[in-house]
Amino acid sequence: MLDSKRSIFSWALYDWANSAFATTVMAGFFPVFFTSYWAVGASAQQGTFYLGLANSIGALIIALFAPFVGAIADYGSYKKRLLVFFAILGSILTASLWFVQKGNWQLAVLFYTLGTIGFSGGNSFYDALLPHVASEKKVDFVSSLGYSLGYIGGGLLFLVNVLMFLFPERFGLADAGSAIKVSFISVGIWWILFTIPLIIFVKEKKSEETLPIGKAIRRGLSETISTVRNIRELKTLSLFLISYWLYIDGVDTIIRMAVNYGTALDFPSESLIIALLITQFVAFPSALAYSWFGKKIGIKRALQVAITAYALIALMGFFMSKPIHFYLLAICIGLFQGGIQALSRSYYTRLIPKEKSAQFFGFFNMLGKFAAIIGPLLMGIVTIMTGNNRFGILSLILLFATGGILLSRVDEELGKQECEAFSDKY
């Protein structure tokens, strides 16, 4: 049932569940521990390259399979089951980082990459369930609610993990390194625990033509090929996807590489972790506030404001020299991070046929993940070539500028008309 409070909250709670991976692992402890423990002996530039490579490999795998698996989910009504599969994969591999020994950066990259696949793959089907829980009237609020709960949930566990890191003896741990390893286990448990409400209370609307898994795979492959061939008919949607691909590239890269960048500038680990906490707790109310802001000035204009803000953030990052600058940057990121993600997702729902939501969100996530391939790798390559991490973050401005220009050419009403014609035809 659309707009049910219980299903909406249960759906949004999955963001609370898996955001622990985004905060504690992806943005926080993995970059710190990777450089100082698993990639010990490597230079700051080499550490940036290795981490960028790990993020890019996981993104590539998800990008290649997202639309195909999404089509299967549509025909077999497997969205929720596939979400649970990826959640279990991600949680187990995250907890498995406990076993990776010092200097073994290759195994750390493997486990982290598989954990990232679980995180990104689960998000594809989480996004695809959004039209099944919220009507168009509430979709902006519900999308923002998910991100908001994600920031506060991920932030709360991260706060506990940070206290473990700063005061390991109070938690019965030997040292800060042991605290980080225990944190990886806590993320795996948290992820699974708070996925349970979605499993119980979110009802996936059955496809009009529910197929067995074998036939769903064949039909999914056929539909994916067909959609690739015919998506050029959805010119407005295609333009938005290209725009999204570019600007979300910069957003994802800043999220994933910020701590590594701060480490390269010789900022203390404690300062970097505190900055991440600041981002989480600023982003919690900001995600909801940005939904209100989008209604006041229009969703597309709100996205353009956020894109411009991120370009300025990248520029500020280039000139950053003190930990206090990192804190100010963390506040700025928190103000816009949830807004640009939530409104991009809800804006996209206006341009796609609901009966093929998983398939089209597969393409949405595919482009987002292809962007996440280019961004971290670009930052790593530019850093290696110039020998200066600052130029790596500066290169992201081009992505925001180009994405913003293309977004200005998107016409939502025309996109809806094209979507209706596409649904009638296929």
C-alpha cells in the first residue's frame, strides 16, 4: 500500500542500516587503516591510487550488472530478495576485514571491493522499491527521509566506533588498531539487524507477469538489450542521466576519497574522523530541509544550487591547509550531500515507467557507478602524474560544471510525455 507510514519507515530504515558501511568503512576507517596498516610502506600518492583502484573495480562490476539484474527483478518480483542477498554479501565481507593481516593490501582491496558491491547492489534494489512505498506526492519527502535516517544512523554507529578508536582501553580493546577491526564487525551486524524491518513490512507489488527465475533471466536479458536500443527515444531521460553521471561522479569521489586526501595533507587521524562526524550530523537535518527547499524553488533548481556548491567545495579543498579548514569543508558537504542525492533519486522517478522501476534504476545506478569508476581513478591518476594531491581534487570541478550545464537543459514535462509514449509502446 502506497504511503503507509510503517512501510515508509521500514524502507527508509534500510538507509540507517547500510549507511554504517558508507560512514565507518568507506569514508572513515578503511582509508585510514588502509594507508597506515594494509598499505604500510607505500607513499601517500600510491595509497591514493590503490584506494581509487579498489573503489573503481567495485563500481565497474556493479555498473555492468545493474541493468541486467534490475530487469530480472522487474519480471520476477525479486527486488526485495536481491536487496537482502546484497546486504548479506556486504555485511559478511565487511566483517571479514577483521581477518586481514598487516601489509596484505591485496586481500583488503578484495574484501572491500566485494563489500562495496554488496552496498551498491543493495542500493540499486532499495531505490527500485521507492515507487512501491511512496506516491509521486510524497516521493521527495520519503527519498529525503531515507537519506536523513541514513546520516543519523550511520553517524550514531560511527560515533561509537570513533570512541572505541580514541579510547580503546575503555572498551576492553588492546589499541586503536583493534578498535578499527572491531568496528568492521559492528558494521556487519548493524547492517543485517536494521534490514529486518524492510524484509517484514515492505511489500513489493507483484509484476503483472511474474516469471520463474530461469525465464526471468532470459526475459531480463532480452529487455535490457531492448531498453539499451530504445532508450534514445527517451531523450530527456538520457540527458538527465548523462548530467547525473557527471555531477554525482564528483560527489561520490569526495565522499570516498576525502579522508585519504586529508591524510595526504598530514592532518591528524583524529581530526579527519571528527570532520566525518560533523558531516553526518549536519547532513541529518539538512537532507530533510533540502527537500523543503526543493519544493520552494523547484527540484531542478535545488539540484543546480547543490552542484554549484560542490564545485566551490572542490575549489576550497584545493586551498585547504589546516584541520579547521577540513571541519568547515565537512559542514559544507553535510549541507548539500543528502539533498543532491535524495532529490536526484526522486527527480528520476518522475521520468521513468513505474512498472519497470528496477530496470530503469539499474541504468540510473549503472551510470552512477560508472561515474564512481572515473572519479576516484581520475583523482588517483592526476595525483600520481602531478605528485600533488591538491590537483586531484581540483579536477572534480570540471565534472560539476559540465553536469550542471546539461541539467539546465532537462525539461521535466517533456520527459513525462516521452515516458508515457515509451510505456504505451513497450
